Amino acid sequence: FLVFSKDDTGKYGLNVQEAKILEKEIKRQNLNAIVKTGADEIPLGLMLKAVVQDMPLRIKILYEFENSVNKISKYEDIPVNTCVQAQISLGVKNAVIVDENPDFILYINNFENIQGDCVFQDVINDYSGVLPDFDTPYIIADINNANGADNILAEKISDKKIDENFLGYSAYNTSANSIGSALALGICTYLAKKENLFNKKAFLNLITIRFLDDWGYQANIRKNLKKCGFSGFKPYEEKIKNFTGLNFEVKYSLPWNRTFEIEIELE
């Protein structure tokens, strides 16, 4: 099975033209391949595909703005609901989308009008909803802004103690990146719990890194890195320690000598 990925895709572009050619060729030769918007999350989606295989999973999708699911995210060429469906179909072959009695809920903090961008800051969106009290296992994918978390939502999540139904979170780069990585983390956690293979320490480590990266760094510290350096992480570390109950020391570095990627190592 092969995925041709479209990274940082707009309405027009050479990669869009190439994708159309590839789609025709896949259909003509009846190849076991797809063309898909996204990139960085695809290895996680393929890992999920290998883990889940033919297992059926009942998924309820809950959008913050149900009437805006046809909006197109920045760096993408498809509507939000199409992006969500594509991420699910890649990792979960026999997914069943339901309104009642789901195995878990995928909660999408989508944007109402225009997706914000934590880096370019032409628009920054703030969460205006009420975070549900989930009584079913749930995954949160935050795509209100590209390139980082919605500060208000991250605050609301971390104001509480982590609960047993919380499966995963991501507010990564593009919508596909965030949704795909959140799904992979959340579904693997769900299955690990179901099969009594859950490693709580490993899970809390990963959740800690996600919040430090997506919320602390990408949404806030990255644009002020020259001014505050890594000392800007301190308030986020304390907040996340309280949320997870995990006591940790952490080391930060920029392994590629650019601000886009940060290395976060828990000690």
C-alpha cells in the first residue's frame, strides 16, 4: 500500500497538477495506492493501519463549528470534513461513523470562518466554546489555528486533571498533521487500554511533549524565542505537571538550527 502525499497544498500549484495525474494513473492501473493531502502525519497513519488492520471501530465526530466543516484550512486543498474522513480511512479501514454508542469521540476544534496561523499571525482564533465533559473516551484535534494550539482551549483542557477518558491531543502544523497524529495517538491508547497493554508513564510522557511543543512552543515561545529563550517554557511546564500529575525535568534544543522543529526530551 502506497501513499502519495501532498504537503503544503493550495488551490493551485504544480503538486496539485501532479496529484491529478497520479490519481488517474492509480485508477488506470488499479494500484493499491492513494493520493492524500498531508505529509508529516502519514507515517503515524500507516502505523495505525498496521495496528488496527480489519478491526471495526465506532467513531463519533464532534465539531466545534458544525456549520463550518466545508471550510478549507490553510496549506490544504480540501474541506475540513474531507480531511477528517481521509485521516480516518487511512488508519482505520473498517471505521463506522456513528452518533450513538461510539467506541470513542473525535472532537475537532475547527475554525468558524478563516483558520488562524500562530506563526504568521494574520488571524489568531481563540476558543469560544464550552469544553464538553466527556463520559466516553475522547481524542482532541485542535485545528482552530495552523502552526500551534488554540491558547484558550489548551488552558481549558489543562485547568483540569487528566481523566481516564482522555486518549490524545494534537495541535500540530497543518490540519492533516494535527488530525492524523491525534488519531494515531488516541486510537493506539484506546486499543492499549482495551487489551490491558496500556503504559501510563509512556502515555503521560507523550502527552506532556505534545502540550509543550504544540501549545508552549509553537503557539507562543517560537515567535518570542530570541527574546525569552527556553526560559519561556517554565509556566507551561508547571501547568502541564499539574494537568498530568507527572513530575519531569526537560531538555530543549533546536536540532536542525531553525525554529520550526524543537527537540523536547523528558528526563
